[in-house]
Amino acid sequence: MRAKKRIWSRYLWLPAVLMLLAGAASVVGTGPGESAVQAAPAAATAGKDEDISEAEIHFLDVGQGDATLIKCGDHAMLIDTGDNDKGTAVQLYLSKQGIQKLDYLVLTHPDADHIGGADVVIGKFTIGRVFMADYEKDNKTYKEVIQALADKKLKWSTPRPGSTYTLGTAKFTILAPVRTYDDPNNSSIALLFQNGGNTFLFTGDGEEEAESDILESGRSVKADVYKAGHHGSDTASSEAFLKAVAPAYAVISCEEGNSYGHPHAAVLNSLRARGVKVFRTDEQGSIIAWSDGSEITWNCAPSDTWQTGERIASASQMLSGDSGQKKQANEAQTGKRAAAADAAAKGLYIGNKNNGKLHRATCKQLPKEENRAVFDTKQEGINAGYDDLCKLCKP
């Protein structure tokens, strides 16, 4: 009897050992793929948090122009540089942000209000790659940019639609130009910037024709933030395009009292009807968005004015003053009307020194007096480099 008890007690440890082995098996995953399935979510979550850096998107206030700085970790890119007189301001802004090198400089198209400050930026910063629209302009601004690139021994290229580039842990995909255009605006480079689950869409001055081509290409344009095309002009931001983008936010870069009337009522009405929150550099100055990959925060509250652009800033400001100022404003407006009528009677043409556009003297989108070049004939204006014909007055 004692012998039997001894033999039985000798195997009392077996259940405990078997339980330990069963527990170990569940940890190391003896079942097909069991442990991998259980462990993957935690590992994936940790990796996702570690892999996404916070991105900063700075929509610079450069007046009637465009300039956007994007930072992601130690990497940075600049989309456009404002007008000719904004180069130093853009340079100083970048320097205050600690920028010494730009991974990418994207010049969406060769209008002066987008590339005017590029020569200064190119001269002051180390630049990795330069992307430019495949559209040349025979004017001083464009030549200065090309010369600045040559001085730094930098080459530029036009990226292909569908190509993707990294910026730190973020990336951006080129959407346009889809084809060759006769118009510099439609030749704009368009791109979709993505940081984790947050997306930002930039289309330069691309108008409805270019927007339609992007949609037909089948590439997604859906974005959380839409940098409103062409400064909020009604030549862009078509209903079909806005429907596809479906933005939660829109940013409009324009100058207070600009002569183009940007942003136009049709665009503001479309954005408002869709419940889009709008930010504007003409009202709020430089605007900053922070993206952590899932949420977007801003340095200011959205605009709630829904005011369309004023065509004559000085007159608008003076009209808000006393009766004496109102009289001066009325006289100024009357003088401008008389000057325009006189120019029209003489058959004159007006060139915009900032962007190379040529207008009839009766056009409603004439530049400010100091930015005008006057020509007796249309051909004279074209020969002087003002070959971008206004689509409104059709000279």
C-alpha cells in the first residue's frame, strides 16, 4: 500500500507541469498565427504613433499672392514665394522658423505673385529639389528666378502626376498639370499633402479647366484642408471640384482691398453652403495649422465675415471715415473712372507689372496705378512681355 502511495505521489507534479506548458503555448502561439494576430494591434498602434511627426502648415500673409511653408520634423518645403517685393519677408519668416534647408521648393506656375520672391529664397537657403510648372514666361520675374537657379547650380523639373515624395514621415502626391495648357494658371502644379490621416490640397491658380482634368484623371482630391484655388477667384473652386474635395476647412490667400475682388462671392457662397470653415490671410494675417496625423488645430478661429473682396481698398477705407474723407474718396473714384474712360477712348491697353497680364483699359480687374504699364496697341503690350491675356476683358 505504501509503495502504491509513493508511486502516485511521484506523479503529482504532472498536472501543474501540463498547465504551465499550456500557458506557455498560448504565449508563444502554438496555434496557426494565433499569437501574431493577438500581438499585432499593440505593435501596430505603437508604430503608428512613433512614425507620424507633427506637421506645421504655415499659410504666409504675402498680400495678393501665395506662399506656404510646410514643416515635418526636421524637414521643410515651400510652395510659392509671393510677389517680387515679398522675397525678403518670406526669407525672414523662414529664418525665424529655424529653416536652413528646404527639401523642396515648389513654384506652382510662373506668375509673379507666386514666384516673385523665389530669387531671394533660392539665394539664401540650401534647396534639395526644385519643382516648376512647364510654362515659360518672357518677363523679368521669370528670368530672375532662372538666373538665381543657375547661380546656385540648381536644376528644376516638372513632376509627373501620380508621383509621390516624402517629407519626413509625411508625403505628398502630384496631381497636376495633367497636360499642356496655353494658360499659365491651368499649368499650375497641384499636390495633395498627407500627414497620417490628415490631408491638405494645393492647386496654385488652376482654374475650372485644370480642375476638370484632375477629376477625370481619377486621382483622389479629397482633403481636410483646401487651399482655395486662384485666391478665391470664381474661375476656380468649381462645384464639381468642391464636391470631390469635400473639405472641412478652406484657406484663402489674398490681399485686403485687392483690385481683383478676391475672394469672389460665388466661391464664398459655395463654401458657406457646404459648411466649410474659412480662414483668410487678408483678415487674419499668416495662418498656421498643426497636424498630428489625426487632428488639425489652428492658431486662430475661422473668419465669420463672409465678405467679398473690395476692388478699391483706399476708397473703401476712406468711405468709412468722416464726410471730408468720403468726399476725397468719391473724387478719387471719379478721377479713376475718368482716367479709365479717357484711356478707353484712346484704345489703350494696360499691362500688370506683377503678373504679366494684359487688359483692356476698360477692364474691371485693372491693377493698381503703380503696377500699370500702358500701351497704345495690343501687340505693343505683347512684345513687351505682357502676353498673358485677361480672360475677363479679352483684349
